[in-house]
Amino acid sequence: MNYELDNIEVRESVAKLCSNFSNDYWQTCDRSRKYPIEFVTELSKKGYLATLIPEEYGGLGLPISVAAAILEEIHRSGGNASACHAQMYTMGTLLRHGSDQQKRKYLPKIASGQLRLQAFGVTEPNSGTDTLALTTSAKLLNNKYIVNGQKIWTSRAEHSDLLMLLARTTPKREIKNKTDGLSVFIVDMRKVLNKSLIIKNISTMMNHSSTELFFDNMPVPVENLIGLEGKGFKYILSGMNAERILIASECIGDAKWFIEKSTKYARDRKVFGRAIGMNQGVQFPIAKAYAQMRAAELTLKSAIRLYEKGQNPGEEANLAKLLCAEASWSAAESCIQTFGGFGFAEEYDVERKYREARLYQVAPISTNLILSYISEHVLGMPRSY
């Protein structure tokens, strides 16, 4: 199945790397809840996780279209980039708002794979997607910030050296602007793990290394504050478009995997003496999923073009995340329906990818919040929350 592809050489190189990690590898990781360390290590060695880091810090210094192609191909191959994708967009906060000293200290080691920046601590049990309601506090005392509180759904914390943490440095009652009072820190978890930082695993329906973090008087050096105190929420927001674009790219990769898988099975599987793909009841859902995928892909490319021009593709990035997530889920539904009972068998990988694809209706931002954004900021309707 041929698609109009950009960055073809990168895609071919990533596909070749992914071919070394069979379906059995991903099944084993999924079954045992194992972190795919071998896969992540190979991506690091090839420099793929340093795609967006400037060359002066040891990265590849390439545009987001290349990063998007890398993540798409990982998912199109049947793999899953959730084990490492955060490193691509989380480091953007450090790159855009960190000091020269911070960038020189961390970015070269992140680019080489010596340090992993995979964890992003924002969500809390009682605030959910209402980030401005978070209560984890960071109080300055003797040239250190003392952090207390809790985070949830912080993926990969057990497999990361560094944590990008959003915490409240000014009590909510003392701020005038509701977006003020939150600050971003880069935390070296190796120094505080099992002391003032406790990480607990959360078992979920997919193998995403989800965790819960507990901070008990955790010290963070003042030099680890990124940017200005109290402006962290704006710093986090500045990276959201990149996150939306990269996650949408993964969804496109998943959609293509499902479509290719179901198309082949529909041609090969014979029931009542004929290929099941001859039946329009099988054909049409796959064809419709393909149409959805292609339309979503065009929206994604529009967001990428605007981002690379230095513009603010808020509308396009959100639309891409929404439409690409829906396209991957439609493709997943048609694929498991095409496979019938065999779609639920582990050996075909459909059930694993099906579970993984469902996540993107909810995370890293739910479809409902995107619809709220479009309603308010694009269509000019009253704020709904």
C-alpha cells in the first residue's frame, strides 16, 4: 500500500530498525509489563530521540516533521513509541525556557542517551486536567525548593533519570492571575528516589509504565528552576502544540498498521469458499477508515507546516490530535471486526494495538477538551468550564 510520504530516507531507516524487534518482542513486553529497554537503547544510539535537540547540544537539530515521521513509522511497524516519545517534546520546555547553564548541563547528555528525560509530572489525583487547581507545593528555603505533594499518571518515571515537574510556588489565594503561581523544575530523580520521592506503579490495560509519585520534603536546588518563578504554566503550554502533533503522528502510524493488517487478512481469509474481502460488509469499514486516516493526515501535515514556519498552529494541532486519534480508533474497530475471533488472540497483535489505540481518545488530552478548545477559541462560543 503506497502513501505519499515525506522524509522517506528517515522512514526507511526507522522501519529497518523496527524490523529487528518482532511481534514476539512486543508481545513479551506487553505480557510481562516489561519496559522495552532494548528498543529505546537502539533509538538512542541512532540519535532518533535527539531529533529536535539542536546540534550545538549534540542533537540532530532537525524539524518536527522528521520527529513526526520517526514516531509514525514506529507505530506503523507494530511497535509503540510511548516508552520514549516524551523525551522528544518534554525537553522543549528546557530548550525554550531553560538557562544556558541548564541547557549545557542536561541537553548533551539527553541527546547522547546518557540521561533520560522521559517523565513529566503535571497531573494530580484531585485536579485531573484542571492543571490550575494542582496543589503540589514547592517552597523556597535556604536556596532549595522543598516539594510536597503527589502526581499521578506520570508515565516512565521508573525508567527516567530526570523529571520535568510542575508545582505551585505561590498559594492560589495569593495570586491575581489564575495562570500565575506555578513553576517548572527539572528534578534529578536519582538523588532523591526512595528518600523524599516514592514511585508506585499503576497497572493499566496497556503497557505504558504508568506511575504515581509521592513527594515528602523533596529538595530541589534553586538552580533547577526553569525560567521565572510563577510562570511555569505558560512554559508548559508553549510545548503543547508539539505534543499534539507528535501524538497525532503516532495515531496515523497506528491507523496505517490496522488498515494494512485488515486489508491483508481480508484478502487471505476464506470463508464459504471465498475471500471475506469480497464482501462489502468487510470492505466498506476498512475503506472508510482509510478515508478518515488520509483526511486526518492532511490536517496533521497542515499543523506541521505552520509549526515549522514558527507560527502558532493551536487550531491545527488540536484538530490533528482529535482527527488522528479518531482515525486510529476507527481503523482499530474495523480491523478487529475483520479478524473476528482471531482479533482477540494475542498472537495476531490486533488486541494489543487495539488497547493501545484506545488511549488517545483520553490522553494526553481528551477529545472533549479539544472540542471545548475549538468551541471557545475557534468558533467564539462561551467558555464551557
